[in-house]
Amino acid sequence: MKNVLFIGFVWPEPTTTAAGSRIMQLINFFKQQHYKVTFASTAAKSIYSVNFKEIDVLEEQIVLNSTSFDDFITELNPDIVVFDRFLTEEQFGWRVAQNIPNAIRILDTEDLHFLRKARELAFKNGTIQVSESDLKSQEITKREIASIYRCDFSLLISMYEEKLLKETFKIDNNLLLRLPFMLEDYTATNLPQFKDRQDFVCIGNGKHKPNIDAVLWLHKEIWPLLHKALPNANLHIYGAYLPQQITEKHNPKTGFLVQGWGEDVNQIMQQAKVNLAPLRFGAGIKGKLIDAMYNGTPNVTTKIGAEGMHGNLPWNGEITDTVANLVAAAVDLYTNETKWLQAQKNGEEILKTYYAKSNLETELSNKISTLQKDLEKHRNTNFIGSLLQHHSMTSTKYLSKWIAEKEKNK
């Protein structure tokens, strides 16, 4: 039986994060391909962590800087290892390469961490512009690009990030595969109609800084104007791990309702008339916007919010970066059924064109099959990857060995 190992930065939380949903989509893909799936992580579980026993996935708690991982992976002997984010590849990549060199190594980037970090720094400095120099000067950029090179290929979810890696960093197409969220073939049936919906919604995990900024921006500048224009409408804020600075903003008198974690995102989106996502920094593609489209709910968001998600197709709502335009767009979609229905239709086309599970799974399957036929040839064409495997991972390797010996002698 074929065997795949996922090394997770955290245990997946599909009901609280888009990253958790994404990992579960990959796990389900391999299960459908008849792989034995094992998920390992150094992290502690939370109350939201998926119960792998219910879906016949093996679990393994692993330890940093320990030879116990060598014993574990040698015995497991997976055909494929998937690293969840570049940080896990840094920590365990050299051990995988050393102990099971013939296993295909896949990096699931989730989003490009260096891009997100650069934009966060730029935002703190009062701008949304990030230059090529800003990106290339960061240490985290060098680390993440090195990780991409060391793997046999990397999964990207954003069209923008794929273009960035190819054009700015000159990474070969053979090392990349754009694989966004994989959704069941879309059919917009039995969804609540315009007249049956009410209120606005905003969803975001409280551990993610762009989400916190978006809610604070809504509360301070956007919602007061929107509520003045539509006094009978409410705004429902959902998300796990919302900090006190968000929960204390709950105010029924102003219609600003902080609801906390919502178990069923589909139900939440189907009840709302419009989804608000005023994101001012970040990277990747946004699960909340995909969820809205999937449930027939128009999105009002920013350029950063919609980035890399819809190609040349019209957006399912409005994309704008100013308070006045965000408010005007939200009011228009909330009150104009014709525009609302067109936005909903645009969302259907985006999902069918770019997120169809059947098409994306075929692309991933073909990529893996090609590598399995001649992995050595593929690696021989990636000289930079072999160079980085030799040099940069040697320092990581011996630092890890030193820490392990130090722990033994305590």
C-alpha cells in the first residue's frame, strides 16, 4: 500500500482556519488515491483540532532535534512526504532526505510567508506598497525560497504568488504547481434568495493579524457609515480565538455583533446578504471569500483580499480600498437585487473555472505520477536545490545534532 506522511506545523483546524481546510483537502485526495495517510506534528492539539481517528488517519507526536524522528520515518518509509509550510521543511527536511532519499518531498506553502511579512511591515510603516528590494532583503524570504528549491515541488494557492515566484525569483515551472482550494463541483441550488437574507457578515480567525486589523477598521471607520445608511442592518463578526480588543466591541445598539466561533460556515454565509472583508495586508487566497462564493454571498473586499483569486473573470461583488467606496459598494449590493444576483453569478463562474476539485486533483495526480516515473532526472535538473540541500541543510543538521546531544547530557 502506498504511504504518505504529512508533517504539520500545527494540527489542522478545518472549522477555524482556511489552512486547516486546505490540509484536509490534500489528505482526502491521498485517501481517495488509496494512500495510507499519517499526520505528524510537534504542536499541541486544541479543542478545534480534527479527530483523525474518525477518518482513518494515523497520528504521530514528533519531537524537534531528536533521533526519534529518524527511527519513526525509517520504519514508516513513506513514498511521499508533505511539509505543511516551509518551517516544517526547515526542521525535518534534512532528516527526510537523509533517511528516505527516494521519497517525493512536497512543500505546501499555504501562502508565501515572506510576502505576508513584508506587507505587514509596510502597513505598519504607513504604506501598502512592497518593492522587490523589500522582499529580497528579508531573511525569511531567503529561507522560504531555499525551502522551495529543496523540495521536489511546491504547492501554491494564489495566481499572484505563482507569478511572483516565476518572474521575480526565476523559479522553474517544474518546481511549482498552483493548487488552490479544491471544491466539489459547484451547483448553486437551494440557496436562500436575496429576499430571504439579511445583515452583513465578517469572518476571520483571531490569531491572524490581517483579520484583526480588518475588524478594527470596520468598527472604527466603515461600520458607522454603513450602519447610518442601513440602520436596520447588523454586522455579525465570527471567528475563533478572537482577542479581547475585538470581543469588547460587541454592541447591539450599533448593530456590531461579535459572535465568536461559528461551527457551520455555510449556514452563516447563507443567512447573510453580503460578506465584508476589508483586508489591508496579507497573502495567499482567502478561504472566507471562497466560502461566501460557494454559498451565493457577494463579497466586498480590497485588492489584497481578492488578489490571485479570480484571474480575468469579474469579481463577485466589489473590490476597492477606500472607506467611502467600501461603504457605497456594500450599500449597493445590499439594496440592489439585480447587482446582487449578478455578483452571485460571477462567483459561480469563478468557482467553476478555478476551483473545481475534479480538475485540480487530476493536475496533482499527474504531477506526482510524472515524478514517480523518474525522480532522479527531475532532481538532476534542480541543481540549486541540490546545492542548498548540501550546504544550508548541513548547518541545520549539525545544530540539531548539537541540541540533541546537549539534551542527552542534562
